[in-house]
Amino acid sequence: MNKQPKYRQVADVLRREIDNGTYAPGSRLPSESDLSQRFDASRNTIRNGLSLLVSEGLVSSSQGLGYEVKSHEVFELNASRFENLTFPQNGDAYNTDVTNAGRRPHQTFRVEMLPASREIAERLKVEPSTKTVLRFCHRYVDDVPWSTQATYYPSWLVDVSPRLAEPGDIDEGTTRYLAAQGIEQVGYFDEISARMPTPDEARLLEIGAGVPVMLWTRTGYSTDRPIRCTITTFRGDLNRMNYEIGDLAARSENT
Amino acid sequence: MNKQPKYRQVADVLRREIDNGTYAPGSRLPSESDLSQRFDASRNTIRNGLSLLVSEGLVSSSQGLGYEVKSHEVFELNASRFENLTFPQNGDAYNTDVTNAGRRPHQTFRVEMLPASREIAERLKVEPSTKTVLRFCHRYVDDVPWSTQATYYPSWLVDVSPRLAEPGDIDEGTTRYLAAQGIEQVGYFDEISARMPTPDEARLLEIGAGVPVMLWTRTGYSTDRPIRCTITTFRGDLNRMNYEIGDLAARSENT
DNA sequence: TCCATCAGCTTGTACCAACAAGCTGAGCAG
DNA sequence: CTGCTCAGCTTGTTGGTACAAGCTGATGGA
């Protein structure tokens, strides 16, 4: 019957104990050597089992400290709020959302000019390797790295809206600034996928093994062509993206 | 300088060789003992490095076969297509999308009655533990497990639309059937997040370590209350969800 | 009191060994 | 030629050891 290898049994038992609250979020698991005694297994076997839980994102380990049970407070992200003159643009939306959630937003920012990758060129409908302007944000919530956001603008747009290529924030928001230049965003196309982080992403977001990233690619359109492409990466387990579509009058009613 | 532990160096070298095509998708890496010689490291250290690549989803291993470099053909999923009488409902959308992609759809199906979990109860605006009808699909693409879809209906809806609780497909689609009962879905609320699969999900979707799942929760509303809640899980790395919002006339034009 | 040091805990890295279990192709029996 | 077995490859599992490196609280000197 019991064909499961020992390290899986260890993981299964601990997983169940985490689920039922024996080990609460934020608390620490017994040490590897304690577990080694409890399960009558070598430290290697215990580590093997614990690494399963780490790769499931249930616990994280740190040298000298032990294994901590992770909590799962998700952050809601309203993605279908239309970005136009009436509503704030994406960057402001981040500040608004985070502040409304009672947390503290903070971001670093940089601008660079670089040739379009294949993905970006396709979405912006320009030739690959054409110059594009990249405006890059690294965002934090309560000083914890939360997301990176890279927005690419085609060079033709920068020609008519030169402030895009200047370092430094655009206070009124890029959407408003572009509208003032006669470029209005009338629609956008969103693509969402998830995968494990590259080492770079893991570093920027300070996430360990076992936490996937979500990739959110938004291509914005004027009435006649694409005007920007924004790629946002963030922790998949702590964020939830929301879309409201159609008539949702019934949603806000209290039963 | 070189403070990186050996097993990370191994992973970094192999990752770069996978990226630059030295090891193409579908091909196999050298065996652990070969790599052990090449890197002058013990087999354990090599395994440690390879497990990093596995957890990044770049390669997968199987006993007796070795390590295979994985490919990344993504499947597009149009999520904002409005589900109403004019357009087919979700289940049919799956058949349509898969067939259009030149692949073969196939699904198993079951119906059961069970008390609402907290998440479901909240979304359907019913009391927790109230009876709900679950219609569950396990979907395949070219005989590869692709997604699971669980749709929950509140019991009051089943009372007026009894066929929901009957096993077996509803040929005309549940949306059409419900509309015929006077229940029309006029809007929906989507929530998307990602995390590592539970052992159950890993089993159903036949995914190994290093592949996250995306969770897509859609709550459908009539004009006055929620009428269904659908939770879809699928591989995050092979699927991309799309939303079209606003005026996208410029998207389909060929430059 | 304050702060520097260190013992003693934790996990991280690296090696070795042995056997189990899955897959494949060579080669043999029919 | 067909089909079975098995040697020899692969990864999987489990045990062991040793030392490095990070964290914390106790200890003790200024």
C-alpha cells in the first residue's frame, strides 16, 4: 500500500499540519534535526521533503532561522478599470490601490532607449530592433518588492511626445500627457500568463523558489495604431487580478 | 568574485546553453554522471543544480530517460468574449478555441451536489454550507490534460432549472438553457491568480514540479444576483489569457 | 548600562555510498 | 520473423559525514 517514498510522506504530514493550523502562518516548523528524529529519517530525507513544501510555496527557509510557514494575504488589482482621461493611468492606479489598502507605496524609476525585442515589436507594430523608449518602474509595498513594470513606447510616438524619453516622472501621468499631444488611448489588449521567475526576476522581486510570477502584458491603442506596451511582473501568489465585464449592478448590492 | 555555490554555477551554465540553443527544446541533457565529470562535481551537486532548472520549468526529468528540455508553445485563451445568447458559453468556447488552433479537444464530465465552501458561498452570496450543484469538467488537448473547470450553481437556481443537477451534458449550453428559464447572465467578474499546484492539481493536470497553475475564477451575474461561479485551473506556462477592452479597431488592421 | 564576542542553535553546500526502479536496445529462444 | 529476457544505461531514494555560514541570546568586559 504505502508505496510513497519517505520524503513524500514527510511532506504530506507537514502539509496537512500546516493546513489544519498545527503550524500557523508566520510560525516556524521544527528544525531539520527535530523532524529527522520525529520521522526517523536522515536529515537529507527531511530536507528532500521540506524542499517539496518550499516549491509549493507553503513555507520558506532561511539560513540560521529555520522554516517559516507563509501566509497568503492576496492583494486585489482591478485591471479592467478603463485608463482614460477620466480615470487615472496605470502608475497612479498603483498608488491609489496600495494606499486604499492601507499600505505604503514606493517606487524607483528609470528611462532608457533600446531596440525593440521581437515581442515588443510585434505588439507595437514596428520593425524588430527599431528604437523604443522604455520607462521602467520597480514598485514596493511597505518596502517589500512587489512588481516591476516596463512600458515601451514606439519611436514615432516619442518624436511627437518628447517628454516620454526624458528621465523623471511625468506628473500628470503619461496618459494625460499623451492626450494633450492629441494621442488618446481608446482601447487595450491584455495578456496574462504565469511561470517560474528567471533568476533576474527572483532577485528584483526578492522571491525564493516556489513562488511563480504573473506576467501581465497590456498593449494600448489609439484609434489607428498601438501606442504603448506595458509588461508587469508580480508575485502570482499574493496578487489577484480582477476584470469586471458587462453589467455588474447585482455585484455591489448587499444580497 | 566567484561566490556562487557550485550547484548554482552548474544551473547557470546549463540555463545559458538551453537559452542559446545548445540544448534544443525536446532534446535531452547529458546524464547526471556525464555532467558530474564535466563540472568535476559529485552527482548530488549536479542533481542540486538540475533541480533548480526543473523548478524553473526549463527541463523535466523522468526515471530511466534523463532530463528533457521543455518547449513553450503557449495557448491563447480569449476571456473577454462575452458569454451571452449570441456567443457560445464557456464550455463551447473551449471546443471552439482548441479546434481553431488545429488541436483536438476532449473532456470528461461529472455532476455532484455539495455544500458551498467559504469562497464559493461568498461569491454566490449564499450561506456557507448551503447545497450547491457542481458541474466539473476535466479537459484535454490532444489527449494531454489541460485544465479543470468547476462550475458551482446556487440551489435556488437549481430549483427553477433542474437540469443543472442532472448528470450529462446540456447540449445547447448551460447559458442558453438558463436563458430559456428566464435567467440571463448580463455580466461577470473575473479573478486571476497563480500559485504552485497542490498535489491533487498536479495529479489531474499531470504537471511536475516547477510548473505553476493559473486560477481563473469567474462569477456570473443576472440582473439581480450571482448565478454561477466557475473556477478553472490550468498550466500557467502554456496558457495565456487575453482580455480585449475598449475600442480595438486598430488592433486588427495590418499596420 | 552598553556593546562586543562567542557558544550553540539553525540551514546551506558538498562529498561519498548503495540500492531501487524505469527505460531501451541487444540478443536469444521459439 | 516474433517476442521475451536481461544487461546496462538512466534517474529516484535513502543513508551517512563534514564543514560553512547565518542568526540569537548569554556572557562578560568596558
